[in-house]
Amino acid sequence: MRGELALGAVLSRRKLATEFGMSLLPVSEALQRLENEGLVESKPRVGTRVRVPSLQDVRERYVVREALECQSARLFAEQATPQERQELQRMAEHTDVLFNQAATGHADPEFMYQVHSYHFSFHMRVAEYGRCGALREAIEKNQVLIFNWLYDVAAHRRALPPRFHRELTAVLCGGDPDAAEKAMRDHVRWGLEQTVQNLAPRACGEWRLRRTS
């Protein structure tokens, strides 16, 4: 998630075990979990690497995120208390500040990790204040925000508009579910085509790994 391992980067169990000072078993279990979550992929007699998504994978992840978060936005507009709306406005302002700082081009991977972590928290707060536990759980289980984060990092997407999250939040806090849904839809779709375009060369890449252990 910090971008230290690019899409398609080879993952050697032995090298990881040495790096982290542990046996092969927990490393193998961790890689299996990452594979189950769709972040890592393996092929027999070839090896293991950071998963390279197809362009269809990317688009479908965005479709799922759009469906879940648009409903989350509707529920927030209907259910959030005045205090919760104020909190989201504060979080939106801080989120924009972080992304604007990152846009200067001097952000290191650790800072960008903090930026995306806070961005993740912002969107999860929208779901939380919509008061539908099943929907919030679906957003978490489908990892729609995690994959969006991963694609942003891998695609080096251009800087967001300066007030991107504040403008979204102003609509969410306006109390109109239809307007909130539309604002979230536009928010999620922003930059999608650039992300797909930037990931296209990697998505078309072939497996060129030697067997790793």
C-alpha cells in the first residue's frame, strides 16, 4: 500500500522470511491470505507476485465501490446527526489538506500511506453514520477502498481538486439523498479513465517469473 512493491513485483518466501527474521510458515500463511484477498497471485512452477489486475478488474472494482458508496451517501444524508455532519466536515477539510500537501511532489511513501489511511477513515465514517451495519461491512469485506487506494498509488493518479472532499461533504450534509448519491457517484468516478490508462501497460504484462520459494 506504500508503493514499495510495484504491481507484478516478485515475492520470494525465503527473502521475505530473511527480511522479517521469521520462518517460512508465517510468511507463506501471510502470502496465502493476501492471495485470498486478491492482492497477490501465484502460478505453479512460476512463482508469486503482487497481483496485476486486468483493466476489467479495475473497472469492476470501481463499479462495486460506486454501488456501495452511493447508497452509503444516501443513508448519511438521511441519518447523520448535526454533530456527525460537523465531524465529517472537519475530516473532509483535513483530508483535502493532506492531499494538497501530497500534490507538492515532495511526499515520501510513509506520508502518502498516512494520507490514504486518513482518506480511508473519511469514507468509512460516511458509511458508519449512515447507520447500516451490513452496508458498512460490505464496504470493508469487498475492500473497495483498499483497491481504490492500491490503484491510485500504482497509477500515480494526478492531484485531486483542492476542495474535492469538502465539496462532496457539503452536498452530503445538505440532507438531500438524491443529491448526495449523485455527488458520491461523481466523486468515485473522478479520475477513473486516467487510472485505467496509466495501469494499461502493466495490466497487459505477461508472467516473467522464475520459480521462487
